[in-house]
Amino acid sequence: MLLRMHFLSRVVRALAAGLLLTACDQNQVFEKNIDLKSPAGDPYVWAVQDKPTFEFEITDTTQRYDVYFNIRNAADYEYYNLYVKQTLTAPDGKPVSRRLHQMLLLDPQTGEPRGSGTGDIYDHQILALPNQQFHQPGRYKLMLEQYMRQDQLRGIMAVGVRVARHSASGQ
């Protein structure tokens, strides 16, 4: 019992430290994550019709930005990769970019999980749009679609977007 409480205490402290580190990031402009579930309410399922959309404000068009995708997956995710189609739309409603991204969640050779994890949950922050310039100030929309050709993709717990000012050091 005492060992279990000690372990839980360490986990809580590690999570708190992680939150403090992200809260202190002066380059971060936006970050939001959305938990996924099937239309029937089953957790950890990314349904093909579910297209999470993230809206963020850009005020400085002279600055360049890095756009990351956040992916949280369970250890029982059946594939080593994840295909995500993204559509970025400008404040005037016109598409800025559409791309298909392949993200490696597991090493294809060894099957070892990539990203950071505790237990059977793994978090990935993948640089999707490096050194992006936004030409109009205002609210941009970024829509994500799972592109794995499955109606119900099991094992993806959450997806998100992070926008940060680009730094020459590669951050």
C-alpha cells in the first residue's frame, strides 16, 4: 500500500512538472487537445466522420510559426503509423494548405513505442508544419481527419494542435 502511494505521488509530481514546463513556454501561441470517442460513445476511437477542428488567433504576420500535432495513443493501437489529413483555412475562409501526414507512433522495425509514455499510454508531439508563415491576421482553422481507411480507428485516445513561434534553435 505504501509503495503504491509513493508511486502515485511520483506520477502526480511528474505530471505537474510537465504542466509547468508547457505553461512556461513563451513561444506557445495555442494548444488544445480533444479526447476521442466513437459515435456510440466508446472511448479511444477515432471515427472517420469525426474531424476535430482547432481555431487559433494569429496577430503577428511577420513572425513564423511551427505547428505540431499532438497524438495520444493506447498501447493496444494496432498499427505502427497514423495517417492524418490536415486542412488549414485562413480567416477569409480560403484553404491555405491541405496535406497528408504519416506519423510513426511505433518503430516499424522493433515495434517499440515512440513518444513519451507512462504505462500503456503514449504521447507524441509531431512537427507537422515547420516554419509556417500566416499572411493574414485573424482566426485560422485547422481540421484533422484520420486517413487510415477504417470507419472506427481504435486506440487513438486524443488529438490536438500546438502552435508556437518558430525559433532558430529548432526548439
